[in-house]
Amino acid sequence: MRQFVVIGHDVPTDPDAISLSDIPGAGRLDLLCRCVAAGVFLSHGIRERVRVHLVVADEFTVTFDADSLRHLHPDERNVAARIRDALDAQDDAIGHMPADVSPGVELRRMGLEATLDRVLDTPGTSSASADPTLVQLHEDGDPLVDAAPPTDPVFVLSDHNDFAPAERDLLADRAERRVRVGPELLHADHTVSVVHNWLDTDGYESY
Amino acid sequence: MRQFVVIGHDVPTDPDAISLSDIPGAGRLDLLCRCVAAGVFLSHGIRERVRVHLVVADEFTVTFDADSLRHLHPDERNVAARIRDALDAQDDAIGHMPADVSPGVELRRMGLEATLDRVLDTPGTSSASADPTLVQLHEDGDPLVDAAPPTDPVFVLSDHNDFAPAERDLLADRAERRVRVGPELLHADHTVSVVHNWLDTDGYESY
């Protein structure tokens, strides 16, 4: 199971503050939408055993589970509408019980730390063998080409903002691995594509 | 100079047929927009020496030149509006003389073959040393990890459609290299990110 946690610092938690005609205006929601598309879609198909968790303003987490997603399209407007639906359902999320938004989409009343607790402590897949490994993307990390891909990686990415100090500390504390994707600083969605390719090819070994 | 030629088979050439509220409805224009963003943008910056050429219905080619682009944002709506502006200027494109749409954006009255002639035969950069190499992305190609990156690669990608037979023949005839990005069939924009990473890292050698 591959999991991507993407932090949307500035995305409004009020669904009415999200206009599908100005998706970037909702705290650069366009970037989060492209992260979902890069995370779950293949050409004419959808990946298996992938989850994308969008942490919204450290208050809610919207999870897209590729294994049960239905009727999602890769364009920003379609994904943004689904995220808005999820925020619309926030009253149904009681405690840490999720609100069911649509097949494969859930919303939980959780910030980053609670989401990492959940994702890292609960086996990500039905099989108990899952051993989620938090992999921090960091400029001082091991080059991808020198790093062996973990079986159940969890990557944490930030929107257009740098990680906040508290987030950096949390990641430094909980990350078991640090990797670097390349010499350039990429958009989060482009990083997701590069990381998927590293995993698809078993660390650039099988094509 | 890196160049990406993306074929939009179904994109309408009539700008009035493009609605910014239904970008996928314009022949999956959303995919072409994400290819532009993946091609030219870095985190908080824009790449140098990159051009993305969108071949629209084999009749027009809209070129985005990262070195002179201004005021472009990575969200689909912003890029789609710029492509629509370019199609709006088609009457100013006389013969093979481009219509200047906005800084870094031109439209030419050219299909795929004429665009490849132009891109491959005219040195892509001011320096005459440029030697554009057409690299075909193909499932029988050399794995990226085993291939040495050319200095001035030109990649050709298709939208959600397969290459048409005539396009396949043209590519087979003119491609000097064939590479494979991985075992999965990716969206064109995700492929652009993977290829950029291969080039950024000098074939996964420098990070």
C-alpha cells in the first residue's frame, strides 16, 4: 500500500468558500487536486493499493482510496467538487469516525498528527503484514536511486508552503527514511509522479 | 533545451467551443493543460530551456516557451484560457509565421509533421550547437535507467488517445531513440514529470 499525505495549509474548511471557478483561490486547492490525480490515476485506469490523504487546515483529512473510488475524473474541477462535498459532510464526522462522502472518499475530523497516528499505526491494508514506513522527502535525504523502496511507504508532502516548524519536527521525529527525488524543488503533484515511478520500477530496477 | 510535443487529437480549433467550466469537454484539454504545467513549472519557479508544443487537431500548434513566459499559473483553468487565447489569434498566423499570443506563447498553423520538421531541423536554442534528438516513448524502448539522456531531447506524447497509425509511422521513421519510463502506462503529464526527473538527475546519477 502506497500512501501520500498532502498538507493543504490554506484550504478553507467551509465548503461555501470554495468556488469551482476559482480553485486556486481556495488556498491553492488546484495543487491538492493534481496530487489526487497523480496519486490514483493511470492511463485509462486507476492504481491499486494507493491512498491519498489531504490534510485541510490541520483540522480535517479527506482520504481518497483508489481501491474503492468511483466516478472520479482527473481534472481539477471534478476532484475539487469531491473535496468540497467532503467538507460539506463534516458534521457527519463524529470524533474520529469518518463521514462517508462517496465510494472511496471519506472525511475525518483529524489534523496531520492524528492522521499520521492513524496511517502509521493501523496496518494500511487488510493484511496484517503491512508495515507502513514514513518516508520524508528531504533535500538531505538519500537519492532515490540509492534507496530501496519500502513495501508500504507513506510520503508526506506540503502544498506551495514550506512545512511549518511543528510539522518539520513531527516528521523528523517519526520518519524512518529520508529520500531526495532530485536536484530541483518540484510541485507536490510532480513529486508524486516521480515517487510512483521509483516504486513502479522497484527502485529503477524493473521496467 | 528540452521539448515536449503533446498531441491533442480532439481539442476543438474553434475557441468558442472551449468552456472554462468544462475543460475536459474540450477534447480532454485538461490533460494538455497539466502537460504544460508539468513541463514548465518548478516549485515557486519556472524551468529554463523548456518548450511545450501542443498540436491541436493536427492543424495548429500552440507553443509555450518557458524562457519568456509571463503570468502563467499552473492550474488548468489558467492554462486553458491561454490556449483559448492562442486559438483566438489563429487568423494572425499566416503561412508558417506564428501569431504572438502573449509573452512566451505562440500559435502556428502547423500539424504534427510540420512541427517536428521545425523543432528537429531548427536548432532549439540560440546556440548552433543544439542537436535536437527525437526520443520516442515506447513500451519496447530502453529503460530510462539504462539510457543516457540526450542534451536536447524532443519527446512526443499523446493525449488520452493512442497515437494514430500515421503518427506512429512518422515517429518510428524520425525517432533516434526509444525509451520506456516504467511498467505502467501513465498519463502524459505524469510521464513529463518522470522524464524531467530523469533529465534533472542526469539519468539518475546526480542528485
